[in-house]
Amino acid sequence: MLKLKAKIRKITGKAVKQIRKEELIPAIFYGFKVKNQNLELKYREFINIYKQAGESTLIELIIDGKKPEPVLVHAVQTHPVSDKILHIDFLKVNLKKLIKTNVSLEFIGEALAVKDLGGILVRSITELEVQALPLDLPSQVRVDISSLKTFDDSIKISDLKVSKKIEILTDKDIVVATVSPPRTQEELEKLEEKPEQEIPEQAKEEAEEGEEAEKEDAKEPEEEKKEQDKS
């Protein structure tokens, strides 16, 4: 199981801007039989773990060197402009209780309808809802697109192969991937004839406001504020 270190955080409220400057992320830890705790952890370490685990793989969270806690990344708050992570929610889970979560799809293989016929791969969905015990949750579900040999072929959720320990809750008849025929020359010419759209004035203003907002520190997440109000 992936391991991640964190420390108890004493700084709260607007003062968390200081720890962000030190390349730390403020976080909160809550869930099964634990009291809410404010945490801080190294930005780079979290990114490395998050790339592997996503929000559906268990992580052993080690707080101040104590016994590891089995957690899921329950929520990640990011800056609307820079996309930089501002805050994380860690949820401790009951290892003996089934949980529901969304798992991302990983498309593998090569579709002959794309390679030989020049088609365009269409991914209809990128994740699906599953139910399993925490230790059985996969980080991803693979979709082998090599079965897409013609434009009439499709892959449905019912075609996906997962462990017997995992129950897929998303509708089994939903199409996951197909290959559409390539655009004709006439269609391409029509696309080229379309005039470029001007950027609306409102969008320009919002972009400028976003740049200004990036210079300021984000407000503390609601979950953390509620916890402070209780204390």
C-alpha cells in the first residue's frame, strides 16, 4: 500500500498562506472512528502519491510518525486558474465495509479501425462507479480498444473485465468507446470556412480577475472552518 507522511497542523484560518509558501498543503483528516485533525504535508510528496492512487486507491497516512491510517483522498481543492492544489480531504475508511467510488478508465491497445481505416476514437466516458471493500478498490479499470476493428464495433461497460471482488454500478449497457469514420473533405472544408469566434468581453474580464485572484491566497475550505467553529 502507498504511504504518505503528514504532520498535525496548528496554523489555521488565513494564516495557512504561510505554509503554502513553504510548499506544504493544508489538509483535514476525518472519518471512521477518528476525530477531525488539521494536517499539513509536502506538496511534491502528495503529487507523486496522488498520481498513482487517485481517489480510489487506499493510502497509508502516517501522521507524526504514528500508526498508519487507511485513507482515501476524498476531495482535492484546486485553484481555478493555476490548478495548484490548495487543500485536501483525507477520509479514513472501515476496511470491512463496502464503499462506493468512481474509478477512472485507462484505454490501452490499438484500435484497427483507427490504424487501418483512419477512424477517430471516441471515448464516451472516462470513469465508472464501483463498489468494493477498500482494499479491493482498483486505481483504474483498463479498457482494451484492440477489439474495435470496424466502425460498427463498440465496447460497453458489460465488456469490461474486473475482479470478482468489484461490482460495477454504472449501467452495463452504456457504451464506453467506439470509432467514428474520418471526416470527409467536404466536412473539413466547412470547418475551415467557419469564422473564428471573438472572445466575449465577459470572458476577458473573468480571466483578468482570475489572474488577480491567483496572487491572493485561497480561503480556508468550508470543512476546516466548520471544524474550527466547533472547537
